[in-house]
Amino acid sequence: MTTLSDLANAHPVIGKRWSQGQAPEQERILVLARDALDFIFATGQRYDFEDFFKRPDVRRLPAQGGNTELSERMERTKRFFEKLRDEPESAEEVAQSQAILDAIQYIESTGQQGAFAAYQQHVEAGDLPFVVASFDTREDAEAWLANHPHPPDPASVLIANEFHDVVHDRKTNIRRLPRTRALKWYLEELVEEEQPVPVASFGTREEADAWWRAQPESVRRAWVRVGDELYLAAYYPNIHHRALFPLSLARS
């Protein structure tokens, strides 16, 4: 049975075939495979994924819906990794290729092509680390986690616009929300890649928040200045949440 650990260990079979100047079709195949593996992690579907492959009829389950273009790309990706699985260059590639095939089957058979396509857009845009929920207070987040029948794991959430991991051990029912430095690392990398140039300036945080809430959904990210501080404005369409993150966090 493919486990979450198998998914995490499957990336080398992708990296081995990634190269500068590769054919566009191969790049699309490798990107889809990478994103299929990461999607299950980012959306916290560890237990759902593992339970899915305990079903005796799992290999006979059909794909559920999905748009034609994405379905065709998934089919091409499956054919690519089926060939690698059946004609591997090493023993490790059998399990790695099968893990990718299982990730794609899970997405297709559970009808998550739409969510997967949205996740791919998130990755392609270079957006902030993916989150599954947002809360105003720690108390709200802890109440949500305590009452959730199947908490996502692994996954991340925002609490007062600070990143926290969701940790759930199903055997012991331990549930925790430790803070993570994912935002700091993201901001550090972002400012190395682009010069922060504010598109608007405000005297107060309240004015900046009001302006950001009024922006169209197509605007996913922007730099703004509030007083003397630069902020990254971000929109999370999967949870319909807008946030402002101070750039100073990258230096903390």
C-alpha cells in the first residue's frame, strides 16, 4: 500500500528526468507529477489517501468528472510513469513511479480535479504557502481543531495571519497547532527574486485592509506600504481570505 512516506520519497524519479531545455511536453508531465504529490500533503489528506488504498476495489474505481484538458494531461502523465514503472532504470523507480500513479488515481477517483487545478494555479503563480483555513484568534483555531471529525494532516492554517501547522495523530488523537516559519522563508526567497515595489501607500493598516478587500479576485498578490513598513498583500481564493504580511518578518 502506498503511504504518505512513499509520496514524499517519490520526487527523485521526477528530478532525475528534469533538465534545462527539456521538451515542453515532458516539462508539463513532470510538473503535474510533482504537483500531484504535493497536493495531497498541502491539503492535509494523509489519512484519506491511505484509507483510500486499503479498499479492495481501489484499482477498479473510475475517474470522477474533471475538465477535458486536465484529464488528458493526467492520462499522458500516467502513461509516462507507467512506462518508467514497467521499464525502470533502478529498483527504487518502481515504487516512486507507482506512488505518482497512485497520487493521480486518488485525485481522479475522488473527484478532486477542480481543487487540483486550483492548486496548480497557486503553485504556478508563486503564491504564499498553501493553507486550508484561517482564524482570527487562537481560541477559534483550537475549537475548530478540537471539534473537527477528521483534522487535515499535514496541513497549514493562518491564525491572526500567522502560519501554523496542523498536527493530528489518529492513533492517539493528539491535536496541535505549532507555529511554523514558512512565511519567513517564503518572504526571504521572494525578496531575492523580485524588488518589492508598492502599488499603493496608506497611513494606517485599516486603510490598507479596506483597499485590499476591495480588489478583484484576479489580483492574488501585491506590495503595499503602510507608514514606513512594506507589506505583502495576499489573497487565498480556496478559503476566500485576504491578508497583509509585513516584510519585516523576513528579518525576524
